[in-house]
Amino acid sequence: MNLGLSPNDFWDMTFLNYLRLVIHQAKKEANEWERTRVTLSYILNTQVEKKHQKKPKDILPLWTDNLARLLKANKKVELPNKEDKESMLKQVGK
């Protein structure tokens, strides 16, 4: 994966910004593959009977499929408020 960074830009970045850039590039590449697999499913599904048609994720699984499923499952997770944080800190002895 080419990030398109010059050496000076790379060394001036924080580690967190580098990770953000890597994640951004990975998602961008996954979106390109998403378009490819949708096109493949269009081609396949116009040539076969209805019972043999497949969804794009069945033709070419991507890591973003699992990510979407995990985000959907954790949608109801709430962040702890200030009181919860204080009680957690007390439990660990800080």
C-alpha cells in the first residue's frame, strides 16, 4: 500500500496520525474492491437463474463486511459518564 508520503512528511507525523492515514487508505482500497464485486455480481446475476444468483459479499468477501457487522452489533454501546469513570478508577485503586 502506497501512502504517498515524502520522508519529511512521514517523520513529522505522530504515530496516531500515521495510523489514521493507514486506516483511511485501507478503507479507500476496500471501497474500490466493493465497486468491483458489485460489478461482478451484476454480470453474474444477469447470466444465471434466480436461484443461483449471489450477493456481492458472497462473491468476494472483504474485511469491511466483518467491520460493518461488528459496528452494527456494538451500536447500542454507550460511553461511560464521569461518575462511571470515577467508580472504575476507584475499583482499580487509583
